[in-house]
Amino acid sequence: MDNHSYNFPSDCTPLTNCKSGRKPAGSTVVNMGNTGRNAPRDYLIWSLCNTLYVNFCCLGFMALIYSIKARDQKTQGNLQLAQECSDKAKWYNILAAGWNLLIPLLAIVLLVFLLVHLGTSQGSFDFFGEDGFQNFMKLFSW
């Protein structure tokens, strides 16, 4: 259709502003789903790290299971069950991370106490010397 055959309203030409010839715009509604509530987190990466690190008492593995359940329920649209699984995964991750930090810290503290005790025991303890192993074993003999 060319411009010559089109009939414009009397006050509206192609290169002018013609608000009177336009119809009022209607509204368009787009349903975006449940926008008021955020989807729960699944903590999957954190669970994987806890599972692959120390995994004391399988706490990291339990967190991984609940993380996968939370992700599955979130994709199915069941946000209430996804939130419950997400909360369980979070607490299992907290427990696993606590144990994963506590065990190496306890080992370091015990090693430091052992070295301090050996340094203050009777005589000098030659830990790296020729008879260091024999002196170390004397500490544990009754």
C-alpha cells in the first residue's frame, strides 16, 4: 500500500504528530507465574563440595540428596515441598561444613599440643634427630 492511496484523518499526515487519529491503547496482561514469592535455593554446589571433601557421617551426601529433591520439586512447581527440602539441605550442609572444618582444626591443635608437650618433657626431645623415634616411642611405653 502506498502513501497516495491511504486516507489519513484530516489533522494527521505521515510526518506530523496526530494524537487525535489514534485509538486509545488497550492493556496487555502477561502472566509471569508466581512473582510474589521467590523460588527456594537448592544449594547443589555447596552439597557437592561437602560430599566430595570429608563427608563425615555422610552428611554431605544427605545434603546432596535433599538438594536434588529441592531442584526437582522446584521444576515441577511444588514450591512448598521444594522449600522444605531446601531447608533440610541447608542444615545438612551447615553440619557437614562444620565437621569438615572441625576435624582438621582438631588435628592441628593436637599436633601443636603434642609438640609443645614433647618440647617441655624431661630432657630435650630430639624430634628430627637420630634417636628421635626411640624417644618418641618412650613417651607411650609404661
